[in-house]
Amino acid sequence: MKDPVLIFIVGPTAVGKSEIGLSVSNSLHKGAEIVCCDAMQVYREIAIANDKPSAKDRDLVPHHLVDMLSVTEDFNVARYRELAVPVIQDIHQRGKTPLIVGGSGMYMSVLLDGIFEGIAVEEDLREELTEEQRAKGIGFLYGRLKALDPQAAAKIHPNDTQRTIRALEVALSTGQSITRLQQKRNGLWGKMPIKIFALNRPREELYQRVEARVESMFAKGLVEEIKRVEALPLSLTARKIIGIPEVLGYFKGEHDLERAKYLMKLNTRHYVKRQLTWFRRDKRLTWIEIAPGQSAAQVADIILGHINSS
């Protein structure tokens, strides 16, 4: 069959998405360009902590939505969609296949389904708001909502904890009002042929790859990289890059370097669990279970087989 207009290759951190995406892109008969589906690779000053594609890989296959912002700037799903959709359309119009590669389930969802009230948000944001409600009360959260989204607050009772937290989740994660998003919902799903492949590995192997990747990051100069941005007014989004808070804690004397490394491994494993939970909720995904020892080219062949058999 003809290549789908749009292909997604998603999955948890350290599963091997980037290498497999490159292999798939080189095998598509029209050629492909990669659109990163990642909240952190947009930052110019960071390359190690966010496992950014290498210059060599970016020379082999064009990569989009990489190195676009300073770590002083916030980034959210609304801005991602605003940037990604025109890029996808441009790649398609030039006769190539957009290949969306990354680990952000939220960013995948916003491309497929648009932005709307029912959009899920990162679990850690919900936990932060719930803890804030316990500590400071619903009145404090309602005050935050009134400042961020007065239109939504006007429709919610000041004592309605669930709806207040929900509206705050959407406002903080998208930068837009729930009311406005309801009116703007407009995704790509159903408008063009789309194939979505989710990669996974046995959990023990995946965690071993996480640990090896963290070790490699430190060997490549992670500490020095974060030292270079330490004095900058880091945005809230940039501060969430795994590696930055752990190494900043080392700089502040809160723990030693081995502890920073341990925390990075732990927090990455927790993130892997959240990613898998998100992707498993979406029944449109075709899962590819990677066997131990299977090469990126072999996995790419499996994906291409699914595409060609459709």
C-alpha cells in the first residue's frame, strides 16, 4: 500500500524509539522527516539530559521541533500543537511522510484529538494540585483559578474541589481556558490515514536500559551541562527535565553525586511507568514488543510489515 500520511512511533523512555524511527524513515519509499513528540527536546541549551538526537542523526533525517526555545521559556501542549500541525502539513505537501517520534503521550493525544476539556494531564501535576489543596485549602486553589482562568472560575462553585482542580490542570498544562478549548477541539484523527506504533520491552530489560542511559549521561558530561544553565532563570517546564532537579540538588549540597544519579534512575523508572499507563489507555495503538537482542532494523521491518499489510 501507499505509505500512511502520518506515522507515530511512541513508547517509554529508553525503549529505543529514536534509533527505530531512523530505521523506519530510511525505509519508507517516499522518505520521511521526523517530528519530535517530546516536551524537553525543544530546549537549545540541553542535549544530554533530554537525550536529544545527535547532529549525525539529524543530518541523516531532518528532525523538527528540536532546539527551538531557551530553557528560560515555558512550553505546553497548546504551543506544541500550534507548531507541530503546520510542520506535518508541510512535510506531507512536499510528498514525504511525517514520522512522529517520542515519549509524550499528552503531545501524541493533542495531535490526534486536539485540545479539549477531556484531555488528560500529567499525573504529577494532578498530584501537586491535590497536595496543595490539602495543605492550603480549596479557597487557595480557587483563587489561583480565578487569576489564571476567570471565565472557567465563574462557572465553578468555590467549594467544588474536583472541578476547580480539573480546570487548573487544563489551564496550567495547556496555557488556555477550558471554555476556549471546548470550542477549538480539532484533531488529525479521522482526517487522514494514520498508523500508531507503541514500542515496549520486558520491564527488567527496560529498567536496565534506563540505568545504562543515566550512567552514559553522567559519562558524557551531564553535570557540566547543567552547571552551564544553573544561573539561568529556568522555566517551570525546563525544571522538570529529569536530571536537572537531581543535579541541582547536588550543587546545593542536598545530596552527593551518587545520590543524584540514584534519584535520576528512580525518577526515570517512575516516568516510564506513567508513560506506559498513558499509552495503554489508547486502544488505537499497535503494540510492538521488542525481544531481547532484536535490532532496530529488525523492529523497523516489523513496523513496515504492519504498514504494508494494511
